[in-house]
Amino acid sequence: MKTTYLLLKYLAILLWSSFVALPFLWALTTSFKTANGVTGGATYIPWLQYKPSLEGWKVLVRTGGQGIDIVAPYISSAVVTLSASLISLALGTLAAYGLSRFTFRLGFIKNSDITFFFISQRIMPPIVLAIPFFLMLQFLGLLDTIAGLILVYVALLLPIATWVMVDFFNNVPRQIDEMAMIDGCNPIGAFLRVVLPNSLPGITVAGLFCIIFGWNDFFFAFTLTFTKTQLLPVAVVALNSSVTPWWSLSASALVSVAPLVIIAFFVERFLSSGNMAGAIR
Amino acid sequence: MALILQNIDIRENGVAHLDNINLMFSRGGLYTVLGRTLAGKTTLLRTIAGLQQPQKGTLMLHGSDYLQLPVWKRRVAMVYQQFINYPHLNVLANVAFPLRRAGVPRAEAHQRAREVLGKVGLTDFEKRRPAALSGGQQQRVALARALVKRAEILLLDEPLVNLDYKLREQLREDFQNIFEGQDDAIVVYTTTEPAEAIQLGHQMIIMDEGGIIQQGEPLAVFNAPATIRCAEIINDPPMNIFYGTIENGDIQLQGGIQLKVPAHMAHLPHGPYRFGLRAADLRLGSMIGSQVELSEISGSQTILHLRGDIGTFILYEEGVYQHAIGDTVQVDLNSNRIYSFSVDGDLIAGPAAAEAYRR
């Protein structure tokens, strides 16, 4: 009975893992193939089933007029994503603490309404936001610039960061702030010295959301840039021409997923819940 | 030099959390606040600490307005009933935290923190995080952090309530020693347990429904509870209350029971009264028939919850016995220890202190 259960459990895990991992395996093998290797159907064992080649990878770095340049979009994407995420986290954490701990009231508008207002901006479909964003950036002269993209991404990421952190702070016992104040901290001191150091899991989650969204976004990166500035997802798609180069597409896809995988790997240990254990019983 | 509360009121949706509180706390005094849950004890401490603002009234410390000072500028220390510590700091850093915030240099702060940790018996635990400590140890850390700053006002909000019985006994003894060293401070200690309030306090304040219903020396209050409500709160189990009258030199209790009026009540006029008698002043005997509703064992005593024509009441029986629910037992009253209250519940006469406290 127990063995059957275990077998079923591992079978389920195996199935799901394959479902998730096989596309990556497919991309990995494809990136080392040439046109001939791809057309022959799905094959996975190098040298035996297909002849490995570095063609797909060579295209990603521009050398002597050959291939496209993926390094510049890579750096742009990193700068935009990290700046926007950091700004959103900083502002969002402060806003969330305020919304969680203090009571605001403007007529019929209360804390919960303000919190909902933050997230309501993500309810609209992106296409609705694209045109106003375009016009605003045009007015500011920031179309097709890194700064303009950072601005737009902050507008998009701030609600996520705020939403995640409000929920997190609501679960941090208030008594710990009160104790910090009794122990001589003013409200900002209590926030910085006691609440923030104990909020690492929440900040990690919010940061991860911001980075994943920012790094993967294609839509705004595509609509708000033309020639001077290009972000990674746009550059990857731009590889497509009349003949789809599956090998270089696969290579670029792997390259763009890599940082997220590495981040997730290192950040995972901060995500453990129960960090507030020992605060209050 | 004292902390004075005048006409302090805190109400929320028509419910009084603090109802016209007038109190004076003197330096060096150890005050216990006794009351049931939701009596307003915590609100009182939070108001003194500055975590809550009263809607009415004044709070003065040494003649200056204390309400104007924000929490972090009041020199207050507090221990919550939940053990609150900073999870990201180890025990030593936790205890040194308030000193560091007050600008004490690190070395001195750590040295003072170590002294206090020694006092609460946690010398060997300074490198641990709070999560790696037992409940009793966590509360000791919280206590050490409150003691280390040598605050003017030390507030303890039911600090023992979340601990198990054994630890509670032990920590209560420690408290007595620890508080003796706090001569310059005002110590206010809230509890729901009469024994704790009587044992620890120099002065005892009884709270109920946001108001103060009696205060004074613990034993004096115990011996002469001002009202039936006080008598209920300060006795564990609550004092038994019987309805009856005084007629022709006899006490007539409900259910047709007659007792001779004891000497301390001889001067009372005829009329209706409510009579109070502690559970320990009843014993199994022959006078009053009643039925067992519940029988529990506490330590080496048997606590009987009884119902008879006289009403419902509780009796302490020395020794451990089994009583089946529904059994009929006969009970005697010790009339020398009867308290008499007016029908409205005010104390009229009680046994002389020596008599009341003799066991």
C-alpha cells in the first residue's frame, strides 16, 4: 500500500518534471543543430543522432558583420529590469508599510481602497496602457530610451511590489513595531531596524516578481522602442526572418532564461516561511 | 514624584475600555492590577506607555504632561503577555537593543545586557536566536530587555499567562527578587490571578469593565472586598454568594437554612442581604443537602461544584476524593467567616481580618 503510494507519487512528479523540463532539453539540443538537424524530427543524442554545431550560438555575437548582437540588448534589459525593480521595491515597501500600519482617510477612501487602487492598474489589459504610455513618453521625449523604459516599468512593477508587501506586513505582528518604539525607535527607526530585517522573505518574493515580469516583458519593450534601444525579448524575436532559425532562437531563449534560473536558485533559501518565529508566541 | 492619571477615558463604539481612571503611582512602588480578561488592564498599560491615546483626561509624570511625549521618548519598558523579541537578533543583541537606541556605546551596552541576562538566568544563551529558546526563556529575554534600560516605568502585561504551571511558579518567585532591585521605578503588573496579584504587589488595583473598583494593600483588599464583584475577582474560585435575610437573630438563607448570626454581624439590622463565603470556608458535614454538579482535582484538593436549595456554590475539600456527578452530599458552613453584602452588592460587614485570613 505504502509502496504503491510512493510509486504513484514519484510517477506523478516524474511526469510533471518531464513536462516542464523537456522543452528546455529540446531547446538545448536544437541550439546545437543546423538546418539539416532540425528538419529530421526530434532527436536528442549529439553525434549519434545529429552532428552538433555552434552555428546557432555564433549568431548571437556580432563578429565582422555576421550575426546579430545580443550583448547590447542583454545589458539594456539588465539595466532596465534591475533599476525598475529596485525603485519599485523601495517605494513599494514604504507604501506598503504605510498602508499596513497607519490609517488614511480621505472622504470615503480608506486604506483598503488605496491598496486596491494600486493593484487595479494591473487589471487593465496592457494594450490599454500602451497608447497613453506612448504619448506620455513622447511628451517627455523619452521614447526609445532606457530612462523611459525604466519609468514605465516602475509604473507596472510598483503595484505588484506594494501588493505583495502589504500582505506581508499585515502578517508581521504589530506588537513588534510597538516594542521597537517602546525600546526607543521612532516609527521610521522601528521600520528600518526591526520590521525590514524581518521582512526578507516578503521582499524576496516581491523582488522576484518584479525581476521576472520586467525581464520577460515583450509588449512594452516592443511598443515603446524603435531603433536606439532594444531589450532582450525584442531582440530574440527579431532573430526571426523568412526562414525561422530554430537553432539561434533556441540559443537566445536559453541565454535569456539563464539569469532567472540562477536568481531563483540562489534566492530560494530566503523564501522559507516562518522567519518571524521567535517574534511572538 | 509620581505618575498621576486623572479622568482617563478611552471609548470605542460606545464601549468603555477605560472608564474615568484616576490613579497615582509612586516611585519605588510595585502595583498589581487584577481583573478578568477585557477588564481594561492592557489598555491601561498601553495608555501609560503611549501606545494608545486617551480621549479624555491627563497623564502627568513628575508634574509634567506625559501625554505630549511620543512612545519612544517616554522612558518606559514593557513586557507583553506574548513573548515579543526581535527574531533577527540574538539574545545579547535583543537585550542590548534599547541601550543601543539610547546611544549607549556597544561595549557598555553588551556588558550591561550580560549583567541582566545573568540576573534572569540566561548567561549561557546569549548567542542564540529567540526562536531557538523555550517559551520561558523567550519571556526571560523579553524581561531582561525591559529591565536593562532601568526605565522610570516598568509595565508587565500578564507576563506569565502563556507559560506552563511549573515555569509560572518559578518565574513568579524570580519576579519578587528582580522587582526588589527596581527601587527607582514604578512597576505596574497586570494579572488575572489573585494569588499573583496578592503575592507580588505592594498595592493592588482591581479593575472591571474599564473602571477601578477597589484599590489598596493586597491583604486589606482580600480581607475586605468592597463589593461582590471585587469578592468574585479576588477569590479563586470566586466567592460563593447566597441570598438570604437577617431575622430575629438568625441568618435565613434561601432553601430554609438557618444560621446563628455571628458576632461580627450582630449589629446588622433586619432585612434582605447577600452573603458571601469562600470555597475554603465550607466543608462536608451535615447541615445542607446538595448535589454534585462537577468534581475536579487540583493538587491535593478536591473542588466540588454543588447545587442545592441554597443555590449553586463551590467547596474545597482537603484531600483527593472521587465524587460521581449527581451524588448527594451534606455541607456545613463556617458562619464566623461569612461576609454580608447589601442587595446592591456593597460590603456591609466581614469577619475581622485575623479571622478572615486564618486558615
